[in-house]
Amino acid sequence: MISSFRRYIETWYVRAFFLVMVAAFVLWGVGDMLRIVGTSTWVAKVGGTTIEGPALETQYRRDLAAASRNLPSGQEASAEMRREIGEQALQSLVGQAAMSQELRDLRIVVPDPVLVATIQQLPMFLGANGAFDRMRFEAVLRSQDMTEGGFLELMRGEMARRQLLDAVAAGARVPDSEAGPIFAARYEKRSADIAAFPIAGAPEPPVPDEATARRWYDNHPDLYATPEYRRVKVIVLSPSTLAGEITVTDQDVQAAYDEHKAEFTTVARRSAEVISATDEAKATALAERWRAGADWTAMQAAATAEGAAAIAQDDATETQFPDPDLAKAVFSAAPDTVSPPIKGALSWFVVRVTKARPGGVRSFDAVKDQLRQRVVTGKALGLVYDKANKIDGELGNGTTLDTLPADPGVAAATVTLDQHGDTPQDTPAVLPGEEEIRAAIAAAAFQVQKGDPPQLVEVQTPSVGGSGYYALSVEDITPAGEKPFEAVRDVAIEDWRADQRHHAAEAAAAAMLQAVRDGKDFSDAARDAGVPPSLSPVVTPMQPDPAMPREVQQVLFSLKKGEPTMVETPVGFLVATPVEIIAPDPATDPAQYDQVRAAVSRTIANDVSAVFAEALRLRANPRINQANVDQIVQP
């Protein structure tokens, strides 16, 4: 047999067949190799910089996770939302690459000591004592899914970019021709004559006859409609439902207090106005002027004239004051008094403390109930996930809520509610679980259809920490309808009478408005209408006054002097007209004018920075590998 096989192989057509097979395998192998070698993973090329797929994927997933936290519980990001977030992440990386190239060309760098010092001063990394907290630093990085090295490089790049952008925008200063009108619009002062027409003061209308009341009922069906109601059966598994199964000893609570004592420690903070002078004589002279009654604005100007500095420190800890002697003086000074000159390491200080918040430690007895609940919740969270996995498996196997085995840590309820979570008796439906879970149940009850199998849904519960679960099934649906006229006759009659009062008040106000427009004096028109006029306090657009009705102030600054208007309020109608218009003068209020000009200058600087960054991106002429981008954003 073997001899025959050898003779068969030696024939020309069998040899030709094997040659074809060998060639095919060679071609397939080469093709695979070519495909492997030719596969590109880049998503963008910016000048000489290549942005690889993993970099975009990391940024995209971080941005997607941040955006998803704002979505309703159980809802996932749509395809359109994913595309939008992916495009924003890509453009952010492209902009960073273009900026990085410019920084390299300009040789702008951030030294390590400056980088470390800056990070250690970031508020998000400071502990209760106001100092850098390494554990909090690591916790924040974990929550953002970032490594320490990645964060340091991100901060280094951001600080370098800020150096460049600050230099680009340094010359952005708004001219007086632009700052002046903005200052005038913000600080113009106005008062108004006002006449009020309350609905409660309108003439009492008669009781309508049957035909009038029924016509009102027919014309306002929305006032007498019943909403759709759903009867749902729910189960809830959360820290609150498991609380009864948790045992906490006094020793557990004491241990929690010892572990989190820093949380109950309040660091003393003070707000202070500080003048720093180069010598004692100048500091003494400025202190005397301050004690004589000069306000802070005047003292700032006086300090500048004397070559001194005037700085306001708001809500600062003792370590946040730059000079130890100054800090000691601030925290020993009596509030609202001007201190004598204080010698510091490099200058003399005069201080006035404007606000003081004492520090201290809350005692164990004061927080033990709060801590006990926290310990219970912490232990309950450890049980929630195990029980949730068990329930999820049973529901997945077809178990209904009625046949689900009883568990003392799982709360069940059957309620009838509308979309607002209210019962037919207009009372909130009684549901188990935390407030976030109750809200999620009320919303989900009108998204699930009758007969749909129950599914276990996780809900984040920030009010207690962690998360909880619920499952529901719709047992019955009562469609929306209308209440019969006979059932709401008395309500419809009272609604008609309320509408008549509203109409009477509106007509009286409109008549006075027309009289003032026709030239009658405001006070005379108000007296003819039977209402007393009143003069409002002087207000500015940015500083409302409780004595000035909000509805009047919203339109007051768009009117000419003497031009009347009518507005509706929750309790009636108002007729008003501007009486006094006081234009602000930058010369008499230079501090506020400088604030406005500085704010507008910052806005212009931000715009200049944004235009500059966009110009760098366009100049780099980025190339986008859309196929690879789509694979990451829409896998």
C-alpha cells in the first residue's frame, strides 16, 4: 500500500496539486503578515506628534464616566452622546498636542519643585488641618481613574500652558469706552412709583348659576382630570432595609470616631484686611487714619499712595497667612478693631479682623448617633451586594416578586401611584428605601409595562453612600380620565369666582395704566383707582431690595423715566413707573469701576486665550483617522 502511495505521489498532476497548495499557504501567510504590519492604531497626527488609540480611549472613558453620572438611574449613554463625548475628547487631545509643540518650540518648562509646591496647595488635596493630605491625594486620583505619574504630567502640561496663555492674554485690557457703558448698566440706580391691585382686594363676585358653572367646567377640562395611576409591587434592598439586621456595639462607634476624628475637627479661620508697609512710621500713620474712620476702599487708596500694599484675606487658616508673626497677630486680634503696627519678617503690618470662625473638636457624645448610623450603613453595604447577586439570579431564572423567597433584609410593598409618586388620595406613596430609590421607583413605574418580568436595578444613594437595588412589576393600570361635573361642582364654582376676582384686578390695573399713558399724574391716577401709591427704595440691577417687587425690578431698567408699565405677581397686579434715575460716576466710585473693568478684561483675556489655542490647533493641520476613532467611540 505504501509503495502504491509513493508511485501515486510521483505523478505530475499530484505534484502540481501540492505546489498549488504550498503556494496558497505561502500567500495566505504573507497576506496575514502584511495585514498585521499594515495595521495602524493612531487616531490623529498633529504636526510631528502622533496620538495613539489607547490615549483617546483613556480620555474618552474618563469623560464618558463623568457624563454618565449625571444621567438618570439605569439610563445609559446614547450613541449620539457617545459620539459627541468622543469628538470632544479627541479635540481636547489634539489641542493639547498642538499646545505642547508650541511649548517645546518656545522652551517653556515647569521645574519639579514648582510643580510639587503647586499640587500641595490645591484645595482638593488639603486635609482638615489645612495641610497636604497624601491619603486624600491618592483617593482623588483613584476616583478619577488616574495614576500619580499621569496626574503629574497633566499638571505639568497645564501649568506650562497657563504660562503661555497668561503671556498671550497679558495685554487684554478693556478700554474706558467699553467699560463705561457696562459699569453704567450694572450700577445705575432707580426708584419707582408703584400702585398695587391685589386679587384678594377685588370685588366679591356673585355665585354663578348652573349653566355658567358647567360652561366653565367644559372649557377647563385639564383642571378636573384624573392622572394615570399604576399599582406596582416592589422590593427594595438597601442599607436602610438591612439596618435591622446589623448589630453595632459602642466599641464600634468609638473606633469610628477615633478613625474619623479629623472630620469632626474644625480649623480656626479668619477673614482680615491687612496693610503691609515698609517701615513702622508708615504703618503707624496708616493705622491712625484707619482708626479715624476711613473705610477699606479709602485705606486701599491710602496704602497705594504710601507705597504700601493692602490685601484682604478671606476665610483663611493660620498657615495660609504668609508671615508667622502676621498670622499670630490675626488670630489673637479682636474682630472689627484696627491693630497697632506689627513687625513681621520682611515688613510692618496693620490688621483688622472682619470675621472669625473658632476652631475646635466636636465631642464623641455630640456625634455618636450620626456615627452609629454611618457604621450601620457601612456594614449593610457589605451585605447588599451578596444579597443582590442572589436575587438577581433568581429573577433571571423566572422567579416573580410574589414567589421570591422572603428575606428579612428585603422590603416589599404594593402601592398605587401617579407619575409624581402620589396616591389617589393626593398623599405621597409610602415606599421603602432611601430617597434616591423611592424617586427611581416612581419614575420606573411608568416606563415598565404590565406583564414585563421584574429586573433588579441598581441606584446610587449619595444620601447614605454606596447604592441600593429595587425590582418592580406593574399589576394594574388605571387610565387617565375626567371627574364628572357633579363630583366637582363646588370646586368649579369657586374656580370661576377666583377667575372673576383675577379679571377684576387686572381690569382695574389696566385702566390705571391707560390713564397714566394718557397723561394723568401717577398719584392722581392711583387715587382715582382707589389704591394708595408708594415710592420704592433705590435699587441697582445687581443689588435687589426685598421692598422692591421682583417683577417690577425685572423691567424697571428697560423703561424711560415716567414710562408706566403693568406686571403680574402671584397675588395681583402692579402698575409702576420710574421716578428717579441716577447714573453712576466712575470718578466717585473708582473701586467698583475697577472691578467692572477687571471682570471685562478677564473675559477678553479668556477669549484671546481660546482664539490663540484654536489658532495653534488649526496651524498644526491635524489629520484624523476616523475609522480608528469610531472603533473606540462606537465599538
